[in-house]
Amino acid sequence: MNRPELTLWSRLIQGAAGVVLILSAVLMVAPAWGEAFFYLVYFHQPTSPVPVPVEIQGYLRFANGIIGAVMAGWMMVIIVLARGPFRAGERWAWQAMAWPLLGWYVIDTAFSIAHGVWGNVLLNTGTGLMFGVPLLASRRHFA
């Protein structure tokens, strides 16, 4: 049974997951665009700051595709959880989304700070807020 008070939060979480899913798909099906996006985030330019041999470009595109596939799978799980058990108010579904997202944010952002990649810190923070706001706002319904 769906709980109407969770509908908005469920939709916002699904929307956030949809945004990440689109970026993930770009990494898989249009790797040059995905690379350009991340070069902008990391280096503030749409190309690599150093010459990259063709053989390494192929590997980077493959690795980015794998990252996109993992992200896509994770976002599909989030969408399924948000549409079903989260919206029904099942506490485990809230936890199954919130804890991994928090873990990703802390680990990825700390790693980015340690390497001075401030663009990724900002990207993570924006992504974290897309998920964090509806998760935190809905928390009281799962107590």
C-alpha cells in the first residue's frame, strides 16, 4: 500500500536517479561526450590536459563505460526501491538507499578532496543534495 505523504519524495528520488542514469548511459553509448563532461568537471576544459595515446584512450573509454554500467545498475535499484517499498513506507527501503548513498558521498568526496579535484567535489555535492534532500525530508515517515 502506497503512502501518499511519500509520493513527492519518491518522485524526487526517482528523478535524481534518472539524471544519474542518463549520465551513465552517456558514458556507455557516447563515451566521447562523457569524457568531455568529466574533463570539464576535472580540468575545466573539454579535452584532456595532456596528450593521451590512442591505446590508452580506448582503455579509458572502456573503464568509463564500466563505471557507467555500475552507476546505471545502482540507479535502477534506487528507482525500483523508490517506486515500491520506499513509497509503501518500509524502513529497510529508506536505509537501503540512504546508507549506500552516504557511503558513496563520503568516500568519493574524500578521495576527490585528497586529489584536489574540486569539480568532482561540487558534482558529488550536487548529486548528494538531489538524493539527500528527499531522503532526509522523508526520514520522519520511516521512524
